[in-house]
Amino acid sequence: MAAWRSWAALRLCATVVLLDMVVGKGFVEDLDESFKENRNDDIWLVDFYAPWCGHCKKLEPIWNEVGLEMKSIGSPVKVGKMDATSYSSIASEFGVRGYPTIKLLKGDLAYNYRGPRTKDDIIEFAHRVSGALIRPLPSQQMFEHMQKRHRVFFVYIGGESPLKEKYIDAASELIVYTYFFSASEEVVPEYVTLKEMPAVLVFKDETYFVYDGKLVALAVIDEKNTSVEHARLKSIIQEVARDYRDLFHRDFQFGHMDGNDYINTLLMDELTVPTVVVLNTSNQQYFLLDRQIKNVEDMVQFINNILDGTVEAQGGDSILQRLKRIVFDAKSTIVSIFKSSPLMGCFLFGLPLGVISIMCYGIYTADTDGGYIEERYEVSKSENENQEQIEESKEQQEPSSAESVVPTVQEPKDVLEKKKD
């Protein structure tokens, strides 16, 4: 009987463990304060949540499925979750502002996930961002396979060039949205016509566009915001791109972007969402709305005003803008350092300032002491001269006083009378 009970208990325990593995909890690590020091050794996909958050509770079973799937396919990405209310300092260092927040942490880089909260979309994001920034396409078969898998992706054709450097910079920012590839001219399908090399191609909806510095009209929205304004602006951009393709295709490309972090960095300003911004990718100029976009007609009028020069271009790549960019980048770096590690920021910037302050104080006090010593020297010198003059006058008075007769003191009258008696 005792053996049977032990066997039943063992089976029950094994069942619990298997069930736990089935729902994926065994493959999602609960992270604590030690995560900050140990995270650089691996690539992490982390859910920052709050226990009271309804959306976080809804995400939990999906997150467990993500952990199980990533483990079963042998992905190098580890899946974890952190209570952002218990470890608020760590969460704030990673820029967590709402719950739930999903981030992929790769070395010193942190990528925000803003897509749908489904298992497949989250896993696809993890694979895309954790892998190589620019993926090579070695054959036409691989190229065709990528076309079937991805609705939108970019391809760089050619060798080393300044264009490739810009392509890599853009990929580092936009990898959270789509894939970036590189290929040789032989790999590109035959229907693709290239007038010059190197080139950047954008493949979308079974067609392609050659990047040539066109104006890009972007609806900057917040996908998590369910208000009518965000959805309406996105719909207007899509409608203009579809219905006015023949009119604007030569000069414009259209799209939408979730969140304003990248645009804020590009514009060096805080852009309020939802809004529309038009970027000139050839000279870093941009155009902001001159009207409220209520419908497609307003959007079309705004685009026409840009083409005829009515809307003033801002930004650019002038010397003044480059200096402004240097100042902005320096300021952003300092702010990010203080946000991520206040103590490190105080050490990096406080120590040099302290040393400079001490040096300035030493120089100032040295000059003051030197003047004081010199002043004391002048005073003592004048005192010595005065003392010498006094002594000389005394020496001159001593001979005359020695030769002079000491006056006699007249005695009182009554004393003289007594002496006569």
C-alpha cells in the first residue's frame, strides 16, 4: 500500500510538471534585480508587466506559449518576464512606460515590440531582431522564398559604398518593422530593372520600387491607442496611396509608423501623435502639417502644397543643422546615461567637473596668496625703513643732549630759610 501511494504521488508530481511544461511556464524565467548584471551574456525577450494590469493577464498564456515555442525550436533567445512594479528602477532604465511592454535585449541595444500580441507575431519579431541586421540572399530560390514569406522587405544591391552605410544605419533603426537583405545583381529576379548600381529595392505586394530619394509621407500613430483619430489617419494614408498612385507615385511613397521615437530622433524634436510628417530622404528635410487632416481631400491638398513649394521645408543637412545634430546627439547620450545609470552618469561627468573645479580653485588661491605675500613684503619693507629713520634721528639727538647742562631744580623757599638758621 505504501509503495502504491508513493507511486501515485510520483505520477501526480510528474503530471504537474508536464502540464507546467505544456503551458510553457517552465520556459519563461521570472527575472529579478540580478538580471541587470547577467543579461549581456544572452539575447532576451522580456515582458515587463504589472500584476494588476488586465492586458498583462491576457498576455500571460500567450507569453507562456512563446516561451515553449522558442525553447522547442532551439532558439538562442531566452524568454523572461519581470514585475515592473517590484523592480521599477530596472524597468525605468529600459524605458518602460506602460504595461505590458515587450522588449528584445541584445547586448547594449533594446528593441521595442509594437505589433499584435499574438504568439506568431511575437516569435517572428524575436527571430528578425535577434538575427543578423543585414541578411544575405545567396540565390534566386532564397530570394523567391523571402518574397513568399514577407509582404514588405528591403534589398541592397551592390558592393561597399556610402549608400550601404546609410542602409545599415536605417536597418539598425527599422529592423523592428521589417527585414533588410543584401544580394548580388545576379540574384535579383529578371523582371527587376536597375539603371545604376548600387541600389536599394523595396519589395511590397508582389511589386518593387527603387529607392531614389523620394518624399515619404508617414502617418505617425500609436497602434495601442484605439481612438478613432489614430485609425482614421492611418486609413487616409492607405487610401491616398491606393487611389492616387498614378498621380503621386513618381514623387511620393506612403506608409505609417507605430510610435514617434524614431521620428523624434530624426527631427530632433518631440512630435505629437497622431500626425503626418513628410520626409525628404535625399537631404534630411521634412514637412509638417499646415492643416488638420480630416479626410483624403485634405491629405491630397497638403501633398500638392509640398510639391508647389507652399509648405516650408524644415531641417536639412546644412552646417547649422549638423551642429544642431551634434548638440542633440550629445544631449541625448547624456540623458540616456543618467536614465540608465544615474551613479555612472554622476561619476563620468561629476569627476571631471570636480577635478576642474579643484584646479581652478588652486590657481585662484595661489594668485591670492602670492599677492598677499608680496603685499606683506612691501609693508614690512616700509616698516623697516621707518624704523631705520627713527634710529638715525635718535643717534643724531644723543650728542647734543650729552653736551647740554642739566637744569637745576629750585628748592622751595621754606627749605632755604631753614638752611640759613
